[in-house]
Amino acid sequence: MFDKINNLFQFSKDALNLRDFKQTIISSNIANASTPNYHPIDINFAHEINKILNKKTKIKNYSLSLSTTSNKHFTSNQFNINKLKSSVVINNTRPYISNNVVNMDKERIKFIKNTLKYQAQITFLKNEIQNIINAIKG
């Protein structure tokens, strides 16, 4: 029972860890904005999520199937990998003074976007937990 519940939350856990890693990278770019010869780095978030999803399906081809007894019930759907899009921004601008190409405005925007997506993932996880609690209570 608990391993099935754990499997339900594994994707959210992995996605939050990946968002946390992206936040660390963006913070590093911001912290090194005045470091000479520093070039900002980024990760391809969609590629990393696809790797997590592919690993999940290779290890366990687990999906939660729901039985519906009414036309008002929700059906279970597989996660659509094709809907993921990369939001990687490649900085091709000319280096500023001291050969540093960190654009603080872009890095701040990426930081805020990633923070909002992290918070959205937490809200989604919270709703998943609440749905399980509601199902258990009946």
C-alpha cells in the first residue's frame, strides 16, 4: 500500500529536486555576475524531466488505473511527455566589462519563473495529498 503511495509522489519529488537544482544554478549565475570571465550556465529542464520519466517507466511500468462507476468520475491519463517544453535561454550577448556575460535582468526573471514553478509544484503535491486524504475518509 505505502509503496504505491510512494510511487504516486515520486515524480513530484523528482520534479521538486530538479527545480531546486535549477534554482541553485541560477543563484550561482547571479552570485558570479561580477566575476571576470564567468559565463552563465543552465540546464535543459525538459530533457532532465524526460530522463526522469523514462527511468520511471523502465524501472517500473507503473500507472494508477481508476475504476469509474459514474460518468462524473475522472479517468486516469498517462503523463504526456510531448507537452513538456524547454525554457532554456542561451545567452549570446556580447561580453560586458571584464568578459562577463551574465545578464542580471534575465537571471532575475529566470529566478522568479523557477520559484513560481516550484511553488506551483508544491501546490499540486499538496492537492494530491488532500485528494488521497479525502478518498480515505470517504
